[in-house]
Amino acid sequence: MWEVLQFGDQGWGDEIATGAVFTVLLALASVVVGIVVGLLIASAKLSKSPLVSRAAFGFTSIFRGVPELLIILIIYNGTEIALRSLVGLFGFETAIEVPKFAAATFALGMVFGAFSSEVFRGAFLAVPKGQVEAGLACGMSNRQIFFRIRMPQMWRFALPGLGNLWLILLKDTSLAAIIALDELAREAQVAAENGDAPFTVIMAAAIIYLILTAASRGGLNRAERWADKGVRRV
Amino acid sequence: MLELIQTYGPRFIEGFVTTMELVLLSVVLGLMIAVPVALARMSRNPLIAWPVYAYSFFFRGTPLLIQFFLLYYGLAQFESLQETTIWVVLKEAWWCGLIGLTLNTAAYTSEIIRGGMLAVPHGEIEAAQACGMTKAKMYRRIILPKAFRIAWPAYGNEIVFLLKGSALLSTITVLDLMGQARVVFARGYDLNAYVVAGVMYFVMIYLFDIGWRLTERRLNRYLGERPSARAKPARATT
């Protein structure tokens, strides 16, 4: 029952371990993309132009209303089809392999961005107005106020919401298994289908996910305490 | 696109029905599990609170996909299980899906209900005690109804996540809406198959959101007009 978790040719231990590394890398890459997208969408939502803010809210509601699995497939297969027809224009007939890791990062990053834009929007609005007025009184430009006053103080308000989204993202990386990206869930599935102890390998993967989420929760709690340390408690 | 809908329309409808069936069943069953779980989590007896905490920790800390895999691929490891009558149920992907969705949503829902119960104003509980209510009656008449009202928006979010998560049923061969879309895509390599499914999910969630918000307003109507609504000109009283 346990032999299945051996490293090397006999067991699936090494595959599971590399899968776990891929999962962490995918989550980290997606969160970077997601935060950039989230900040852009949040500033679009706060824009004075109704057209821009409408479009930004629409972006969020589309991603709220469509399953993540479908988004990954649309981005992955859509890019593949688009690339093929693009190459077809030049008279070639080859299927171009879309890099799975990039496609999954992009898809998960977009989802994270759509949800985190709401977190960022709330956080920007939570920065007291007096701070902005103080900046104005000092003669700062709008740009300076944004980068020196609103942006640095916004993070503290955004942290709890971002932490929740990170935990969701960590679990959503498993969806990349559908495009056969070799992350943890996919490796566990392959090991379950080909080995003789499916429960053991999948449970091993589950425990790795549990460790990742539990460690993240601990880290996030500490980060929140760190971010709040200069703040007067009521 | 039109051609695709004409050819495969029935498939999409079939998938939609399967999705609705499984989601509705797991919402109802999940709620039935979640309430006792939430109550057990609040228990002062560690022998009751801890196993329930472990359950909720496991199901909230691992991906739904892994939970489906455990049920669908994992259980086959136990040969003794295959000789029992439960196996008739457990070997079916549909049932694995229902069990997985139910246990998953029950774990999240119990946390939401617990949060709601902890947020019930103390005065209401004291009032109930002052009226001489028994504990059971207090939970039934005061705490749970109030907790549900407080938790309503968060619970709606959880149902939306469950509906989106149900797309994962397709990974264990259930032909839900997502599963049917994948079949259609594989036939013609036409991305519109996914677009159609995506629009269907989107509309479902959109309508659900509206219904949920209307229900919330009705549930809270005893609180009177909201401050924001008060700004409207008062109706003539004739």
C-alpha cells in the first residue's frame, strides 16, 4: 500500500513531489499576474469615465459567472485554434503547441484579477479621505497622491481579502489538470490510474494541499499582524 | 454557432438538467449536514467539536477535484468495500459526484452558518432566555433564523461557487453541462461549444443572484425600510 509512494521507478513519490513544486510555481506565477490585473481593473472601476468603469464591472461579473474550468479550456483551446488559423494564413498546416503553464497562469491570473479588483477597490475606498485631502493641501499632484498616499496604505485593507483569494487560487491550480499540465492533481490522477493504490496516492496529494493551505493561513495571519503593527487599536 | 446549437441543443439541455439535478440535491443535502455540523463545531465538548473541525478542515483545505478523485478513483483500492452493497452506488460517477459536492458544500456552509450564529446579537439571546425558552426552542426560534439572515449573502456566494465547481463533475465522466460541452468540442473542435456552455452558466448565475437578492429583501422586510430607501419621497397617505 505504501510502496506506491516510493521515489524512483517503483513508485510515484518523485512524480507527486515534482507535481507539488509545479503547483506552487503555478500559484505564485498566477498571483503575480492576478495582482497586476486586479490593480488595473480596480483603477478602471474607480475611473470617472462611466464607460471604463462599466467595462471593468462587466469583466468581474463575467468571471464570477463562468466556471474556472471553462475559462481555462477557452483560453487554452482558443489560443491553439487562433494560432493554427494564423499560421494557416501563411500557408502552413502545423498544429502549434500552446505552452500549458503559460495558458494556465494566464487563465488563473485573469480569474484572480477579476475577484481581487473588488478587494482592491474596497481597499482604495477605505483609505481615509482626509489623507488624500492632506496630500492635496501639500500640493501633491493626483499621481503623487495615488503612489505615495493611497497605494501604500491600501495594502493593509486589501490583505485579508487577498489572503482568501490566494487560498482559493491554491486549490484552483488543480484545475490545470484538465489541460494535462503536470501539477499535483494531474500527477495524482495519473498515479491513481496506473498504480495499484489509488487511494494512497490521491490522499498523499490531498495532504500536500492541506499542508500548503494551512501554511498559507499561518503566513497570512502573520502578514496581517505585521501590516497592522503601526495602527492604533480601537 | 446557430448550427452548433441546432445539432447539439438537446445535449446542452440534457447537461443542464444533470447539472441542476446534482447542484440542487447537494445544496439541500449539504444544508441538512451543515446545520448539525455548525452546532457541533460550537460545542464545548472537544470529543464532538474536534472530529467535526477535522472534517471541515479537510474539505475546505483540499481542492474539490481531489475530493472527486478520492471518491471516484480512490475507493477502488479497498477490495472489501467492493463486496458490500454500497458499492452499487459508489461505482457510479453520478453518485460519487453527488457525495463529493454535498460533503464539500456542507463543510463551507457550516462555516458560514457558524459565522452567522456567532454574529447573532447578544440582546436577542438574553431576551430569549428571559422569556424562559429552552435551549432547543431558542435555537429554533431565535438563533438559527437570525443566523440565516445574517449569513444569507455569504451563503448565496457559496451556492454560486458550488454551481461553478459542479463543472468539475466532467472530470469524473459525469455528463453535466460542462461534460456535454467537452463532448461537443471534441466532435467538431469548435470553440463555440464552450462559449454556449459558458453563456448558460453565466445566465444561471445571473438569475440566481437576482432571485437570491429579492429573497434577502423579503427575509429582512421586518426590519423596515433601509436608510438608503428612506431618501425616496414618502408616498401620499390617502
